Amino acid sequence: MTMLFKPVILWTDALIYLLVMVVLAFVWYVRRNEHMLAPWRRVGHSASGMAALTVLVFFIVIGLLDTVHFRPTVENSSNGEKVYSVEVLSLLDVIAAPLRTRVEKTYSAPFAAYLYARETIELLDGGQIREFPRLQFGGAHLQNPEVQLFADVAWRAAAGAALGFLGWCVLVALLGALLARRDNARFLPTLSAIRRGTTEIPWNAVLVTLGLILSLLGAALALSTHYHIFGSDKVGQDVFYQSLKSIRTGLVIGTLTTLMMLPFALLLGIMAGYFRGWVDDVIQYIYTTLSSIPGVLLIAAAVLMMQVYMEAHPELFDTIAARADLRLLFLCIILGVTSWTGLCRLLRGETLKLREMEYIQAAHAFGVSHWRIISRHILPNVMHIVLIATVMDFSGLVLAEAVLSYVGVGVDPSMISFGTMINAARLEMAREPMVWWALLSAFGFMFALVLSANLFADAVQDAFNPRVRTWSLKAGKPQRTGREEDPETKPVAVAVKDSISP
């Protein structure tokens, strides 16, 4: 029996699946260790951090839907057998099929019913006229767009937002019921506590953000079935669909590059600070030399060499998606190799300080091995720097992809990303009349992703910084009112007896 589709696992798909499993294992491990769970609870006390995490979850869900790939079957007219298409689709492509398949002739403005440029139209009497032709899909249901367009857009947007608000009300009721059951409280007082923001986790900030997202999503879904809400590009593709497809590329660049960077930074940074001497000199020489080379030139050279290799061996790639995915993976590797120096410097400085602590000196006196000191004392006390740096570098890597793709050394041109959208919009901004919506759409989605990542990084930094404690007086518990020294969250000196115990 022939399957209706053939599953496809690209290189980045496999790494994303591995990353998801690692994150789930990390969550399970953190929940079993109170000392590791405590700083994450402080992250949960930040209203801005939880609101930003809500937005990030929305982007992550879209990225995961765009990570499950397959090749659909097509009919072979010669013998009637089913063969698999060379086009690789994802679950997001299936869900957004109306956006993907409704392709216009060329440019159209947001919520337009006509093309953006005049064309010569043949009349029935043989004459010609210069006019804006009607779109094939956008606003095609309107008989008189000049009169009906505004009212139809307003009604559909209101109906979609109302449907999203209804779904939000259901989620609020479910959350209130779960919290009331957990705390053995009544339902209405629990909802009142959520509204006032007196709960341990600022659910009011989460719900307000979620309500805004669902309302906008409901309006977008209601409108996108009848209009191109962000217009169409030069070849008539829906810009809203391109923006959704760009999310996965940004997430892959931000997460997989971090995985490539961590081994270099952790190993070399701790070794340089702990062993000092000639080891420190060699490692400093390596990352100083690497930092002195312009990153764009190094990345461009590596990407161009990879591109030459792929063009010389086309038999290695059965689909265009596989070729573009390998270039994306190679770009992540190059960015990781060239961006570990900053974190390495931070880890070296912190390790130089930690190795002079009394408990480290006592461990040396008891003859504890270097590996045990590093794994039991050094590594746990620098992990807050690793976590803060990786979360904060995420937004920078997303922006780096946009810049590299803009200059032509980023992802493959066949892959949709924020950088390729901005690069295409560069020429569109110079035409008359100006096509502005593609650049605005890419900028808006990228701005929301980067801003939410930065806000969440700030919350993580406040929670994991061992020299900063946040306090507040909500619900009679310490919470945030300012920064002050907290002896409980300073680097933990593990007892020497734990180091020498088997």
C-alpha cells in the first residue's frame, strides 16, 4: 500500500528534535532539584519575562509546525502509480494552504482587490484601456470593492477578533479552575486574584498578552481567507505566508548556532581560567586572532566555499529543500565557530576568580583531581553566565541572519527568511510606486521575535545573576523592588568533603 506522503527529516529537523528532547530532559531534571528550580521560579515572578515568554511560545509553535516535513504523492499519468513529489512541505504549509496556493499575478497592496500597477486591458469592442485589474483571489468575493471593501474588512476583522476573544475566555476559565483546584480555593476568588495580580506567577500579564495574540490571530485568520492582509510580492506570493515561514529560519539560526558555540566557549574558557600559564596564553591567542578577523568576511568565505561544493555535487541532494537546509546548517556551524569568543572571555574571567576561592584551594590541598574540581565546583558556578549569554545572544543571531542574507551570504535564496525578504524588498522600495509592505511585514515579525527574546533574557539575567536578588511584597512574599546583594545566591561553595567523597 502506497503512503499518501513520504516523511522527510532534514538535518536541521533532526537537530531541532534533539534540542526539544534535551530541553524536556532539562525541565525534568530541574523539577527534581530545588536549588536549580529556585532561580526559574524567580523568572516566573517577572511580569515582563512571562509576557515575553508567551510571545516566544507562539513563535516556537509556528517553528515546530514548520519543522515536520514530508513529500506528498502525485499521480503518474504513464502507469497510474503514485510517486512522491519533489516539493517538500511541512505541517505549516498544510495549515496555511490557502495562503500558499493563492498566488496572484504580481504586486498587490494589503487588503487590496486590484493589482498595484496598471495594465493594458482589451475591451469587448476591440479597444484598449489602462486600468488596475482585479485580483484573482484577494477581494474576489466583492461585487463593488470601492463601496464594499472597508465594511467587509471591518466586519471580518471584528468577527475574527471576537472568536479569538471567546477562545481566550475559555482559557481563562480553564486556568482559573486548575488554580482553584490546586489551591483548594473557590473559582471566583481565584479569578479575582489573577485579575489583581496577587498570584505567585503573574498570570494577569500572561493572559493579557495571550488575549492580544489570540485576538490578532483570530482577525488575521478571518481576513487571510479572503484578502492578502500583508499584500503580495513581485511573483504574487502572499507576504503573510512568507513572514510565517521565516520564523523557523530565525529560530534555527538562534538555537542551533548556540549549540555549536557552547562546546568551544565552555571547554576553552574554563581551561584558560583554571590552568592559566601556557594553556591560557594559547587559548587567548586563538580567540584574539579569531576576533581580529572581520566576521562577515570569514562567514562569506566559508559560505561561498560550501556553495561551490554543493554546485559541484548536485547528485547529493534529491530535493531543493535538502540543498537549502544543508546550507542553513553550515551557516549555523560557521556562526557558532565565529561567535564563541565573547562567552569564552566571560568564562575565563569568572574561572580565574573562582579558582582563588578558599574551597577550591582546600580541594587542591586534599589532592582532589582537576576534573573533579572543574565538574563539581567551577562548572556549576559559571552556568548562570552560560545561560544568560546564550539567551541574550539569541536575538543577535536572528539579526545576524537578516544582515548576512541581505548581503547575499546568508541562507539559500530558495529558503524564505527575514533576510531574504528584506533583500527582496530593497529593490521594491526603489520602484515607483513604492512597494513598502514586504519590508514592513518582515520588520514587524522580526521586531516582535527579537523584543520578546530580549525581555525574556532580562528576566533570566535578573534571576540567575548570583549577585542580584529581586524582592517584592506581593502576596506577602519577597519580590522585586530593586537590586541588592543576596548571600544566598552567591556562588555556592560546595563542601570539600563532597569533592573528596566517592
